[in-house]
Amino acid sequence: MKLLHCADLHLDAKMTSTLDKERAKERKAELLHTFQDMISYATNHDICHILICGDLFDTKNISASARNMVSSEIEKHPNITFYYLRGNHDTDNFLSGLDVVPDNLKLFSHSWTSYVVENSDIVISGMELAEDNAKSAYHTLVLDSDKMNIVMLHGQESETGAKDKAEVIHLRELHNKGIDYLALGHIHAYKREKLDGRGVYCYSGCLEGRGFDECGEHGFIVLDVDEEKKTITDIFVPFAKRNLYTVYVDVTGCNSSVEMAEKIRQDLTNGQYRHEDLLKIVLTGALDVACEKNTNYLLSVFLGDYYFVKLYDETTLRVDVEDFQYDESLKGEFVRTVLSADEMPQEEKAAVIRLGLQILNNEEVSL
Amino acid sequence: MRLLNCHIENFGKLHDFSMDFSAGCNTICQENGFGKSTLASFIRVMFYGFLGESKRNNLENERKRYQPWQGGIYGGSLSFEVGERQYCLRRVFHDKVQNDEFELRNQKTNLISTDYTERIGEELFGVNQESFIRTVYIGQNDMVTSATDDINAKIGNLTDDTNDLNRFEEADKKLTDYINALSPKRKTGAIYKFKEEASALHTQIRALQGIEDSITQQMELMEQKRDEIAHLKEEQSAISKKQEEASKKKDIQAKKEIYEHLCQELLMKEKEVTDCEKKLHDSLPDKNVLDEMSIKQKQSEELYAKIQLTQLQENEILRINELKNLFQNESDPKAIISEMSARWNERNTKKSTLLMKKSTLATLISYKEADKRRQTEAARKRFWQRLIVGVILLFAGIGIVGFYMAMKASFSSSGTLSTTDTSFGNAGLLITGVIIAVAGIISTLLAFLQKSRNNQSVSMPEELENLEKEIRDDEEQIQNTDMTIKTYFTDKGLTFLESDVQSELQKLLSYVVEYEQLLEKEQKSSVHGAELENYDRMQEEIGAFLHQFEMDVTPADYAKSIVDLKEKVSAKKGAVDAAKKNYTECLQKKEQFEKEYPAAMLMSETKDDLESLEELNRRFNQNAETLENLYQTARDYEQRLEGLREQNDSLNELEKQLANLNQTISEQKLLYDRLKYTQDFLKQAKESMTQKYVAPLKNSFLQYYEVVVPKRDKEYYMDANADITVLECGMQHETTFLSAGYQDLIGLCLRFAFADAMYPNEKPMLILDDPLANLDAEKIAGGKNLLQELSKNYQVIYFTCHDTRR
């Protein structure tokens, strides 16, 4: 029997933190499409159970289109049972908006709720963590060790158990409870670790990255349960339509924008990023103060190659004092004057020197 | 460097003008209007080109100003010496600089020289035109000067090395432009504009800031409506249940009503049965009695009929008398008629076979004659055939025997044939011949025998005669029968007609039957007295019976009355049966009903505390309407929420724009500050550079000044920008506070000081256009001395219009 574990879909997320209004709208729609595609994947791969471990929606103000799409998808697939455990972003608004809760939508509450998968030994249990049940959650969990136990939770993992507040999952407290697979949500990157001698815990990560704090591949986990052997095999399936990557490019030694563009291109080619991906290129390294660098030009070079590109300049300027020590020109006098200035940070001095040299070299300054 | 000569084709008012220049001081003293300033400008323009090319004002735009008055192209040539090389520079000016012609030739070789380009002034003197004007070229009333970048750079001897000090002003201007372009205070400044934009965005954001609260409120309203909907749905559900209960109650009530109705109906049916039975028993006789009466009536009727049958009627008496006349002499008239009928039938049969027999006889006679002819012919043919065959066989047998005899005689005579060899063959031949001859004889005999037999068979047959006899007997018998019947018919008064005989006999036979019946009835009518009494008694009983039921009718109507009574009884009985049937059906219905519905339900008490179904329906419909309105309101809220969400998205977008704008502003502000720092540091650097040559420049200035004014009357200072200040009343003041004469003097000395500092080796020519015009007489003398002093190191081209300054 196959099950699908996903979480943190954050449908209806605004997506404006990185993108402009039009692309944000496009990505918002893509989130919904990816959710639909995930259900189609389940249908095509004989998966009859989808575990949604929280944060299905991003905001309490769920748009009508998102709500209708989700409820329609659930109703359109009566052969798939959806186990929806609400996360810290989810509210009652989706459920209260439904006239009737479909039979194939299984819900959880602040106390442990278990569902036995029909004609099998698989038991799916879950609890929506909150302040009122955070302490009791662990000792109230009673599982039959003879069954295949899948437990759903949403929260931040904590191995130490030091913190005692809602939405923290104390993994140590879940040791030796008979859990075969702990399906988690909240952390937006895929993670798989051993829970105890018997089971594992997995964060599926989000379905689509929304910002450059969610870089890398995203998708869901497919569980293959062998009831005879009493084993669960979990495989991460990359499924995001677009991935986000932060690419650090060290341009030390480059003396012009052309050289820097070449270095960036080299690094991007090595990274094998897809045309539909979103990239944040960060320039690093120390550049000579007299070097020519035009970030607008550099951005324009790669803008059309990917769905979205932004460029951050984190390079530092290197000023070689000896180069100007005996320079009797105005340029030399200027550099010496700036360097001798008190109460100005070195980085600022470098920036001023660079500006002065640009002006004296008759270069354009990007305003 | 020095000028050698010049030739002006056309330039301003000068036309075809030539002049040679010597080393030292070249004084050109001409009256006003000669064209001294034009000549001075010509020399400058030959090196640098025109000033004010883009100006509209003719005075400021030199290209227009120096166009020949008579029109046409203009220009000229200028020969000069640099080091040991002599050049001839030629320019022809047109309407615009692109069309101007430039030519430089080596004076000695007369070959085109590429040592200098069209920018020969800058290349030769190392300064731009502006600096040239401020140093070695002193135009009329243009004495005051200050150090330009080029001057500074030239003075600092930095031009050849890095050539960047002369970029200071350009860089400073560029920085100023950048700073102005970014300025947060100027309306055209980017930061100012961004701040304005940010302020507008901020205003828009403030206008939208309540949107979150609005969404929350709208959500709360939405929740309220959803709660109301849920509450109303629950209420509807409760009403539905009540409706169900009420409906059930109504059903039970209906069933109970039906049951009660059935019970009442059953009672009624039972009463109907009783009434019908009572009516039946009270007003009508018992069925058995009635049946007895009916039988009695039937018996009396039969008795009456019987009595009636035994009495001969009048017509019957007449008839029997008629028939007696016909048949009283015959003992058995039926047998006689039957015999007559049989004989007539036999007679008819014979008559019909007689014709056939006659026909057969005629046929037989014709057959006999034909057969006789045919037999005669055939016998004749057979006779001749057998005779011929017999004769042939006879002759053949004789021939064979003869041949045998001949053969035997021949062999016997020759003795060639042994007996042993021929005995068998000869005997066979002889026997064959004999047999054939015998066969021929037999055939001939048979032919004659058959011929004689045929002659005997042609004689009259016996059967033909018998047939003729039979025919004669039959005809006789028919005639006898006809005679007998004719006689009988005549006795009975009937006419004999062959075609009517059979029907007349049948009619007589029916008369006989009728006659016998009438005779029998005549015999029976004598026995009827006891039966008649019995008949009267029965009639009385029936009459008395009918009287009991108020049916006083004549005996003739007894039967009908009894039938009526029977019908009435039957009808009443039918009514009783129908009533009983209805009762049974009703009872069955009731029992079936009791089976279908439990007695507890049918006997239960009806609760009146439940609302009526109508009331519940009314409430349900009312709630449904309210629910629909609530759904509509919820949909409206949803739409409003969508609108608010869009506005919220706009707010987010605006906030993002504002954040980006603020980020841009801080970046621009940082850049702005850096640009200002850069400008400040660049100025400091420039001042630091110029400070190095201020002291020698000041010394040179004072040296020249003291040539004009031997006893220095004022204290002069020079700053790092080579600007002169004068000490007056203990304070340094700008020289603009001094008189025009002093200003000219200071400017003149400073120019020469610049020239000294700028050109330590190759000295350029000095073009002075009446520089002493503003000086008093004492200082003019000093000025002249100054010129003399200068001419030791420089070629001086000095223009003046007055002899006192010559």
C-alpha cells in the first residue's frame, strides 16, 4: 500500500517578498497547480492516502478560489483519503466554509485521533499541537505495537526537550512509542532521521519554495508499506515546478564587468540550474578599487536565462596604499587624502576612493 | 615659441591683411576701428577655433561675429616657430566647424605636417582656450584672471605625467551634477523625488492601513453569518424532524380515522344485514314455502294442461271426421301407403335402369358387328402369314434333304470321304432338313385350322337375347305399378301425376299419423273428473297463500304473483346477501387494517402538544427564505472579502514598493554622501596639489607687480587656488573691491606669473590687446617697463590705440 506525505503547501501565500506583483500572482497560481498535480501523481501511482501535515493554507484569509479548488479536488477524488492535520498557519476557515465535510477528508483535533486504514494493519494517528495539549500529547499517545503506526504532527522538532511550548515536537518523548513513521510538517526543507530503534521521522518540506530562504529541491514523500514484512519504505519525490537557488560567485581578481559576467556564467553552468528556476546571484570576494563593475549590466546579462534573477553585490574593495604613495597626480593625492581621513570606516573609504577614481577616469557612476 | 607672420584673407573687418612679427615686443599702435582686436582674435582662433559656437548672439558667437562683412568664406594663414621648427598654419572657415578646413605645413619643406592636429592650441600650449585666454592672451578689458585647472595643472607640471589635475573641474562639475541629480533638497534631485514618491506611497498605505482590521471585521461578520447559517441549519434540521414526527402523527391520525370509519362502517353494514333479514322475514314468505307454492302452482298448471290435452277441440272433431272418411275402410292405412311408396320407388328404379339397359343393348349390337369385321380381317392375315412360312419351311427342308442326298451320292461315287469322318455331319444335315420340312407342313395346317375356327365364331350371343328379355319384363312391371297407384289415388280423390306421386303419398302418410293421434285423444277425453277437483283445491290453497301477502289476484295471475313473490324474495335475499358481503368485506378490511397497523397505534391517544405540520412547514419555508438570504449575504461578504483581499494585496504591494523605495533612498543617500565626501576629498587633494606652487607663483606675481609699481603699496596674498587677496584695514579682501586699474594690473601680473610658472622652458607668445588702457600715467610707464621686461623672454604682440601707451 502506498501513501503520500506532504506538508507546508502554504496555498494562497502572497509570494510578493521576492517577486513583482504579476509574477507573484503567477507563482500563487502555480502553488495551486502543483497541489493539483500532486493529487494527479497520487492517482497515477495508485496512492489512496494523502497525509497533509499542516499549513495547507498560508493565511486565515483564504481566497474563494483556493478554498473551492481544494474542496473540489477532494470531492473529485473519492478514492483518495485525505488526512488533514492543521498547522500553525491553518485556521477553521477552510472547514467552516464547507457545507459538508466530504467522507474522504479525515480531520484531527487537539486530542489524539486515529484512523485505521481499511483492510490493513495501518493506523494513522495525529494531534494538532497547541498550548493546551503540548504537555499531555506524549503520554496520551498509546499505540498498538502490533500495528503499522503512522503518526502525524506539525511543529518544530526539538531533540533536547528543553523548551516547553506549543508547536515544539519533543522527539525524545516519542521514542519507543511504537511509531513506524512520524510524518512531520513545519520545516520547509526535506529531512529524514532515525526516531528510535523502530521508526523514522521525516519532514517532507514545502511543495514549492516561496523565497530564497527556501532554496533547493522541494516535493513530497511517498511511503510504501509492506504489511507482510511490516516495513515502510519512504522516498522523497522532488516535485516543485520551480526551484530557488542562491549562487555565491567569488569574483576576486576580476577587473571588469565582462570578466565578472564570465565568472558568473561559469558558476551557473557548473550548477546546472534550469531555465524555470529562480536565482539569487551573490557576488563575493575582494575587488581592486580601480576595477570596473556594473551590476546593472551583470543582471541584464542573465535576466532572460531564468524565470527570475536578482543580483546582490557583497564584494569588498581592496585599496593598495603603495600604489598611490608616490603618485604625484591628483588621483594619488585624492587617494592619500581619503585614506588619511579619520573616523571613516575602511569600507566607506574604499567606496569613496572608488567613486573618485570613477569620476577622474571619466567612468559613469550608476545612480 | 614665436609668431613669424600672418595673412588674413577675410576675417571680420580685415581683408587681405598681412603682418610680420619679430622677436621681442611687437607693438601695433593703430587708431580705433583698425581691427586690432580682430587681429588678436584671429591669432587665437587660428590656434583654438571660435568661441561661443552654440550662442545665438552674434557678439558671443565668434563664427558669426567674424564672418566677413562682405560675406563668403574666410580665414587665413599663420606662420610660427616652435623650437627650431617653423610651421605654416592655414584655416578656412565655413558655416560650421565640421566644414572648416585645416592645414599645417612645415615651413621649410612645405610638406603637410602631422605634428599637430586641429586642436593645435591645446597641443601646443598644453592649455585649453579658456586657460589660454586667462594667461598668454589678454583681450581688451579682460585683464582679470584666475587659475583654471589647466593653468593649475600646467603650473604644477603635472600635465605630461598624469594629465588628471586638469580634470579636476570636470570631475568637480560631474560630482556636482551627480550630487544635484541625487540631491534630497532640490526638486529635480532623485532622492527628493524618491522621498516625494515615498511620501505619496506612505499616504496611500496609511489610507489602506485599516484594511487588515476591515478584513478581520469582515471575517467576523462572515463568521457570524456562517454561525447563523449553521444555527439555522440546525433549526431546519430540528424542524425537519418535527415535520417528520408531525407527518407521522398525521399519518397515525389519518389511519385512526380510517380505522374508526371502518368500525362505524362495519356496524352500519351489520345493521344493514339485520334490517334486510328482518324485511325479508317480515313481509315475504319463507323461501321453502314459496318454493312449495311454486311447485304447487306448477303442478296445478300441469294438471290444467293435462285436462286441456284430453279434450278434443271442435276443429279436431271436424278433422277426425274428414280423416275417417279417408281411412275408415282400411285396416292399416299406414302399411298400404308404405307399400305404395315402396312399389313406386321400385317402379322408378326400374324405369331408370330400363333406359340404361336399352342403351347397353344398342351398344352391344354395334360392338358385335365391328368385332366381326376385325376378326375376319386378322384371320385372313394370319392365314396367309402361316401359309407362306409353312411353304417356305417345307421347300427348305426338302432342299436340305435333296442336298444331302446329292452329297451322299457324290461321295459314294468318288469314295473320298471316309465313313468315319462324315457319318455324323451327314446325319445332322438330313435331320435338319426333315425338321424344317415338318415345321413347314405344321405351319400350313395351322393356317387352315385357324381360318375354319374364325368362320365358326361369328354367331349371335345368348346374353344379348337375355338383355332384350329383361327390358321387356321391366316395361311390363312399370305399367302395372302405375295402374295400381292410379286406382288408389282415384279412391282417395287424388289426381295421378307421375311427378307428384311421391309427395302425395307422403301427405297421405301424414294424414294417417294425424288420424291416429286424433283417434287416441278421442279415446282419452272420457277420463278427467278427479284431476279437475284436485286442480280446484290447489288453486284455492295458492289463492289463500297469496292473500297472506296482500296479493289478491285472479287464478290466472297466480303464477305471475308467485314469480313476483319469488323475485321479491330473491331480491330481498340478494339484498341480504349483498349486505352480508359488504359486511364481510368491511370486516376483512378492518382485520387487514388491524394486521397492518398495531393496535397500540390505532388505540393510542393523540398528543396535542406537537406543532401542526402546517405551522412547521410555514416555519421551515420561512427559515429556508432566511437561509437563502443569509447565503446571499455570505456571498456578498465573500465578494467584499475578495475585494478587501485585493486591496490588502495592493497594500502589501505598496508596502513592498515603499520598502524598496526606502531601500533605494538609503542607497542613494549613501551614494549622495559618498559623492559629497568624494567631492570634498577631491577638492582637498586639488588644494593640496596647488599649494605646492602657490609660493613661486606669488613671488613671480610680486616681481612683475613691482616692475609696474616699484614701491609696493599694498600687501597681497595668494591662496591655494591662486586667487589673489589684498590686505586692507587688517582684512584680506578680494581684488574686485579695488579700482579697475589695480584690478587690471593685478590680472596682468598674475597672467605673466602664470605664464612664467606654466612655461618654464619654451615660452609662448603673449598677445596683449591694450592691457594698459585703465592704468594711470604713472602705471602706464611702469606697464611699458613691464612689457620691455617681458619681451626679454617672450614674444609680445602688443596692440594699443594710443601713443601714450606705445
